[in-house]
Amino acid sequence: MKRSSKVVLWSCLTLCVYLTAEAFLPVASQPSARVAVALVRGYQSTGSPALQSMGVRCRYFPSCSHYAVDSISHYGTVSGVTRTAGRLFRCSPWGGSGFDPAVEPHDAAYLAPQEYQETPEQKKAREDLEREWNKLRQDIGEEAPIACGMGIAACVIAVISMLVAIGIQVFMMVFTYKDAKARGDQNAVLWLVLIFFLHWVGFVVYIIARPKGDLTPCPNCHQKKLDILTKCPHCGTEIASAPPKPPAA
């Protein structure tokens, strides 16, 4: 297997392990959830208005992007992305339509049936929502399949972009750790923490500050190490320094 294929495979495996471990944390403590929500917010401020100007609207209310934000914010990255993928599958010409929230609200009448009564303000808000939804269905009309198809494509692109961004960060962290260890840097773990919080800025700082030199294979373990090191950082084998080159005639 080529080195690039191994790097991609290990990066994907590391990402899966990280997301699995992160799923046991509270949603508020999951960094990937905040990154995912930020990416969806970016799509809402850029891609969503462009699609709406072309007549592309979601079949459901709230829209798929708002569904993704609510789902990831409430259930976490793994469960939220999975639920969003199911919503994107439903939001198709062969799917349904209507009111489909990511988090089901608990009816106040269910919680306190004897005390709850709908106020005039709540009734007006509910009727306004129903009128808005009926008007939206009339505006979509026959263009619903095309609009939903474009909406699905945009949402899928947003999800893929989020996964690519997470994959790039994992790749930078894996590359930095392996490269720092091969160069004999004792602060490999600290570089991981720096890249985790600063992303590509920390990666650029490492590339500039890392020990300079070429990487050569160790005679014992055959893993790459800095050529000026006399001790392999991987297996600990003492390596005799290369004899100095003879002066040029």
C-alpha cells in the first residue's frame, strides 16, 4: 500500500475513533459539533440566499439547514449528522413535506393538561405559521422536484465540506505528530494540542519551527528519522554518525 493511501486510511480511522470517543461527551463539550454548526451557519449566510434567489426552497419546515443546526446542537455530531442525512433523503421529489422539527417539542397540554390553555398570542402565532406554510406550498408549485433536488445537493455539499474540514484537521494532526517524532522533537503532543485549537495556523507554525533536515530510514526499524540524529527516535538504536565528506580537490 502506498504511503499516501496509508495516511488517508489512518486519518479516516483516527477520525472515526475520535468522533466515537467524542460522542460520550456532552454536546456542549464537543468541538466537532461547534465546527459543524459553524459550517452550516456559513452555508445559511452564503449558499442558502443564493438558492432562494433562484427559487429553490425546502419541502419541509424548518428547512434542512436549520434542521441540521438543531439536530447537531441537541444530539451531537455523529447522531446529528446521521439524522440530517435522513432528513436530506426525505427532502426529495419522492419524499414528503410539512412540519418536521429536529427536536420534537413537548406540548404544554401533555405536561400539564389541567393548567394549559392556548393564549390569543399563541393561537395567532400558530395560525400565522399555518398560513405561511400553505403559502409556501402554493409558491413552490410544479417546481418542487427541481427545487428540492438543488436543495438536497446544496445540503449534501455542506455536509461533505464539514467532513472534509474535519478530515483535513485530523490529517494535519497525524502528520505533525509523526513528523515531530521522526525529527526527535520532544513536544510532539504539544504540537497536537496547538493544531487542535488553532487548526492550520498551528500547522504553519510547526512547519516553520520544526527541526530542519532530511529524513532517512533507520537501519534497524526502517522508519524515517532526521539524518543528523545519532539515536533513532522510534526504536532507540544508536547510529554511528556518517563520516565527514572529503574536501573538494
